[in-house]
Amino acid sequence: MNKIKLKFLSGGKIIKAEASPGQTLSWVLFRAGLPIKLYCQGRGICGRCLVEIKSGPLPEETEAERKLKLERRLPPTFRLACQLRLYQPLIVRIPDELLLLPEIKNLAGKFPGSGRPALRDFNPLVKKYVLRLAREDLSREERLASVIKSTLGLKQLAFGPTAGHKQKNVGPSWRQSTAVIYDDRLLLALEAGRTDDRILGLALDLGTTTVSARLLDLVKGKTLASASAANLQAAFGADLISRIAFAVEKPGNLKKLRRAALKSIAQLTEVLAREAGVKTKWIYAVCLAGNAVMNHIFLNQPVDSLGRAPFRPAFLSHEPVPGLEVGLSLNPRAMVFTSPNLGGFVGGDISSGLLYTGLPSKAGNYLYVDLGTNGEIALKKGKKILVASTAAGPAFEGSGISCGQPALPGAIEYVKWSGDRFKYRTIGRKKPSGLCGSGLLSVLAESLRAGWLLPSGRITAGRSEIPVAPGLTLSQLDIRKLQLALAALKSGMRLLLSTAGLDWTELDGLYLAGVFGSSVDPGQCIAVGLLPPLPRRKIIFAGNASLAGAEMLLLSGQARKSAARLPLKVQHVSLAELENFQGEFLKALSLGRRYWRKNDV
Amino acid sequence: MKPEPNNHLQALSQAIVQGLVDEAGPLAEKAVAAGMKPLQVIEQACVPAIEEVGRLWEAGDYFLPELIAGAEAMKAAMTVLQEALKSSGQSLKSAGRVVIGTVEGDIHDIGKNLVASMLRASGFEVIDLGADVKVERFVETAEREKADIIALSALLTTTMLNQKRVVELLVSRGLKDKFKVMVGGAPVTEKFAREIGADGYGESAVQAVSVARSLLAGRGGNHD
Ligand code: B12
Ligand code: FES
């Protein structure tokens, strides 16, 4: 069959590619190493995969494209990459913001509260010991094990899965060797000479859209570098459910997702290593905090059960796995420790976040809320911890909101009503280009105060939109979508409280986690009714708690013990099965403080 | 003020529009007690009121709580009026019989409940199978109940495919012409509905009513 010749203009470069007739542009881009974000998994409904045809015969428009253009009045050269089928040679411009290539951000000092976790002990997951060995110690594994055990006073010692510790050519350099031991029980490697000054660990937060990582020196317990990048899985769908749908569609798809995640991690690790001036092969331990779906994909476990009711994970805790087995290219003998899933859609990112806050062992009553798409909530009362996920959706990431955008430079992040207009502040003090989550929340709070909005969510004075900044307005429909997202979180919190027989006034503290959760103004959260009106000092920002928790797991034996026990302490509450969800959800749709009033019936 | 028939109708109509669930029933009783015909009350107060609720929803004035309250107030009034009709030996002609549910694997039922309420409020008989309903059960119930419409709700991109499976089962059993299939739920689109061979798609609970009506507009009817 004749191949079609294509040229892609991207990031100031020209990339050549070929396609078979009838292939979609998005697939060809993926194959050409230019994966793009497919927000609706290429179903032609989100209209966000727009590329520009610079030259060549314009292919016939699909119905999805026609409809979108009627709505947006786009020029005919703007086309949906997921819909366009190729039959003729074309030159196509791919906008930078559509690309999924690693856009690596240095995270140093980025999130409040996610600096150094408070460790109760310093006991890294892998350690190195210098040993004096005789030639015959190295000849047999049993002998080597018993020598190491007795020298280090270990009760037991097994050999790591990629054995090969038996050395054939034992030269003088092996007299002094360095043993790499995982969790004081597993010999991972024996290195010739004295290498105990360098051993690294990687803390990973594997999220649906973003992967964050931190590289640690496990000798000193020091952070060497932190960064984040896009999760390349987004090429297969933007949200968790789309990923699940893709994974179960065809055998082999799960593997594709896993490879995409591994690629993101590998790219990120390279960057971190370069930044810190170290080698990736020095990394012997990884602690991974991934949400439930990511944990499954990473560990090669089927995700089917997470895609339909009753939404059960295939596992909670998982044995540590050799990095090689899951395809991580670090030191070939590295081991991976995963933070446990807690039930339903509440995954390892939440368990590690909880560990970071120290909440499982604190006295008192605490709420932990991750203000993300999944809206996970944990409530600690006495010895019990209840968890749930509320599926708030991506409205507060700006998705589906007419003037919404991710928290990037130019996004309005805060507003104040001055009596005749909104005064706003943008990220990076740039010209405003849209509103990010905290900005949206801020507009709601100030609109309520200024009388633009009724508690029912209706815009007042017969208007149909709220003008925020030149060219940026919040429509009635936008507000409805935000109400749904807020209601999911609010009703989730309240139902967990009532399941535990607790009133919000009895809370000793409330942790806010996640990037959005770190950028909101607590006063405005209370004003719109997202949070109960607790005194300011009880609202604690936990930042990227998942990553900080993963770091803690790398460094502290106590934290790892806690992690192992956590699934036993936790009870997952399936909100859908609670009889009063609908009533609570409908009540929670109202804006303002009223929802948290006592004796509200 | 003297209890004028028109005042009763107006008060009832307002109670429904404002979603005053506790007042709608007693107001309907008063209207009947004042000597008005139940059918007249339905046609002149209830139907215009629920249509007004729908209009306010479409205009963006009303949101879910107001819509639900309106539908429930309507239900309270209709319970009273149907009782009154029955005791005078009459009965209300059903607008159609609908089997509704959220498809297998999906527990989101708020939207489905809303559609059911609005359909009921608009004179449809609704058999609600709940959430996470197996494909088979939709078809079996529709056959047993001699339904006109099968209404399917799905909120997940994974489970919307089960709407397709219902249509397929109908086709394979040669029942496709016997029932109209109507689909909805946030991820469902008109295009998807057409692709899977559904007969109708509604974006909201208010639209669900007009779609159901138009689906049955030219029909002979499966039941009497
Ligand atoms: C409330 C909610 C829940 C509740 C559901 C409670 C219940 N009993 O229904 C809870 C918290 C339990 C829940 C759980 C889950 N949810 Co949920 N949930 C939502 C939420 C916030 C609102 C949905 C809703 O009720 N809307 C209001 C109703 C009235 O609207 P509607 O259903 O669209 O119905 C209207 C129309 O569509 C139409 N319509 C509906 N049905 C029909 C049928 C016909 C025939 C017609 C004509 C019309 C029609 O009329 C209705 C009224 O106008 C959305 C996100 C959002 N902000 O929208 C996520 C959302 C639907 N959930 C989602 C997910 C993934 C889940 C989970 C599977 C995972 C998770 N993240 O926790 C879990 C299930 C696990 C479990 N067992 O707990 C995703 C789906 C993503 C996708 N790509 O598919 C969403 C979009 C959020 C997100 N992006 O993460 N969820
Ligand atoms: S239209 Fe959504 S990805 Fe193309």
C-alpha cells in the first residue's frame, strides 16, 4: 500500500513521518514520537486536540468537526487530530501545548508544607555495608550469606532475585566489598571495593496527569533534586476511567499504558540524575505512591475490577518487586516498594499522604482531603480511619469550564471584589489568559459576597454571566459545573463524618492535600462552603503529600511499618451504597456557609 | 379572600413551580373540595406548572434541587388528583410506559432518578429498576410490563457501552421494533446514541420528557 508523506511542525522543528491511508492523525503523531493529549480519548467531543493544516489538500470534515466549528467559528484549516483521517500528503502544525513531551519542572520549594517530612527514625530502605571478604567467601552463596549475616548481626538474609553474587574472577578488589542490602533482609548486590558513599533512592508520585519525583541520597538522607513531568499515558485518555476503558479494550493495551508510565519515569529520572550529577545506576530503591489505577498498571495487575461497580482494587498491599521485573531502568537490581491501596479508588497516593501527615498515629479527630479529580477523603476518629472517594471531576483543573485553564502562568489565581469590579492576581503576574482552580473558587466566594450570586448558584439581576476580567466571564453553566464538583466533595466529607458519628465541630484539624489544595485561600473555601468554618489554625496545608510520603517511606523504617499496617486500620466507605447520598448531594449543591450550619435538617 | 377556583389553581401552580412539596398535596385537595374537576386541575394547574419548572431549568434559573423539588411537588398533587379521578370512576390516560435504570457496572443514579421524576410528573408510568441493572433485566422487564420505552442512563465512559449492549440484545431477540430506546447521562452524546442505534437521546431530565413524547407521538401503543 502507498505510504502518505507527512510533515509536522512542532517546537520550531520539522518532523517527517509516514502514514497508511485512513489512519488517524493522532495515531500517526503517537507513532512518530509526538504523542498529544487526547482529553476525550479521541472521541471527538472535547474539541481540544486542534492542529493546523499549513499546506496540502484539506481532508473532508467529519461530523464532530463540523459541529465544533459551528460552535466556535474556527477557520477550516483547524482540525481535530483524533478525527482527521489521512489520505493525502500534508504539512501540519502541532501546537506546543498539545504535546505530551516531558515538560519537566523543577519542584524545589514549590509546595508549602512538602519540605522535609518529620522522621521518627532514619532507616533507609536500602543500605550499604563495607565488608572484608576472603576469596572462599565469594565462592558459594551460602557461605557468603552466613559471613554477611554474622558480620552485620542480621537474623536472616536472602538473595535478591537477580542473584549472580557468585563472582567468577575474584581479584584483589573484592577483598573489600560493599554489600547492598534491602530492608535488612535481602542482599541485592555486592560491589567491588568501597562504594558506601553513594546509594540513591527515588521517591515517586505517579499521578494520572503528572508524575513527580524526588531523588535522595540515602547515606545522608538528603534531597538531591525534584521534578515533575506529564504522564505520557495521557495519549490514551485524559482521565482514569478512560485509561481503564483503554486497558480492558484489548489485550496488550495494559502493557502500552505501563510502557508510557515507565517512559515518563525514565525521562524524569534521567533529568534528576543529570541535575544532581549522579548516575541512575546508583539508584537501588524506589518508593512509589500511585493512585489506585496507576498502582495497578505499574504492577501489571488487571484493572477491570476498577472499571465497574462495585469498584474493587485487585490488591491492597503488594510485595516489593524487583525494578527489572516492572521495567524500570535504574540499577538492574533495584527494588520497588509501593504504598498500599486502601480500597475502592483510594490508592497509594493517599496512603503515603496520610503517612506524611502522621495522621494514622495522631490522637484526635482529623479530616484529610485531596482536592483533586478523585476527591479522596480520609477521616480519622480514635483508632479508626474511614476513607472514600467522591469523584469531584476535573472542573477545578479548569476542564470543561469556559474560561478555565490549568494553573500555569497567566491564570488568574485570586480575585477580590472592589465594589465595582474584580481585582485579580495572575500566576507569574502575566496578562490574564483564564482562571485556574483557586481563581474559580475565589470568584465564587467574592461573587457571593458581592451579591452577584445567590446561594442557589443563580447569577443575580437577570444576567447570565459574571465578568471577571477583560474577555473572561464565568457563565451560568460554568457555575453549575463548579457546584457539582463542590457538592461531591462537601457531601463526601459530611457523609464520612456522619458515618463515624462525628460533627465537624469536633475536628482537631483538616489537612488539604494536592496542588489545587495548596493554592486555595482557606477563608474563601469556607465562604463558598467547600470547607466547614473551622478556625484558621486547624486548616493545614499538606502540599504534595503523596510525594513527601513516598520520600518518608524511603527513609524511615517506622513509616514502612505504618504503611504495612495501614490497610488493616482503614475502612473504605463506598459512598454510592449510602442511602442518603442523593439527599446530601442535593443539599450540598447550595453555595455558602449554610451547608455547615449546625442542626441543618 | 373568597376561595375562587382560579385562586386555588394559581396557588397550586405556584406551589409546584416553587417546589413546595408539603403544600402541593393539600392545595390539590382544596381545589377538588371546592368542586373543581380533577382533570381540569391537572390540565390548568399542574401541567403548566411543571412545564414552567422545565422552562426555568432550561433558562438556567433552576438547578437540580429546584427541579427535584418541583417534580416532587407535582407528584404530591398528582397522587391526590388521581385518587379523586379514581373515585369518580375515571382514570388518567398514561402518556406512556417507561422502564428506566442505570446500566450495569454503574452506580450513578441521581440523574436517572431525576429523569424518572420528571417523566412521572409529566404523566408517564415509570418502572424504575435502580442502578447497576443487567442488560437482560431491561429487556425482560420491558417485555413483561409491556413498556413503550426503555430509558438507559450511564455516567461512565466504560459503562455507556452497556447501553449499546441493550440495543444489541433487543435486535438479536427481534424486539427492536417493539420498544423505543432512549439514552442519556453526562458522557453520552447525540452522536453516540445514533451510533448504537438508540431511538432517542436527551441531554437533561427536561429534554427526556420531550424526547419520550416525540418517540411515542405516532405510535399505536403497546398497551391500552
Ligand atoms: C455524584 C457523583 C458520584 C457519586 C454517585 C452517587 C449516586 N448515587 O449517583 C459517587 C461519589 C458515589 C461517585 C462515585 C464514583 N464516580 Co462519580 N461522579 C459524581 C459527579 C460529582 C456528579 C454526577 C451527578 O450526579 N450529576 C448530576 C446529575 C443530575 O447529572 P447526570 O447524571 O448527568 O444526569 C442528567 C443528564 O445527563 C440527563 N440524564 C441522565 N440519565 C439519563 C437517561 C436518559 C434516558 C436521558 C434521556 C437523560 C439522562 O438528565 C439528568 C438531569 O438533567 C460526577 C462529576 C461531575 N462533577 O459531574 C462524577 C463522575 C460521573 N464520577 C466519575 C467516576 C470515575 C466515579 C467512580 C467510578 C470513581 C471515583 N473517582 O470515585 C466512583 C464509583 C466508586 C464507588 N463505588 O464509590 C467520573 C466519570 C469519568 C468518566 N470518564 O467516566 C465523573 C465524571 C467524575 C470524574 N471526572 O472523575 N460519583
Ligand atoms: S476531540 Fe477530544 S481528543 Fe479529539
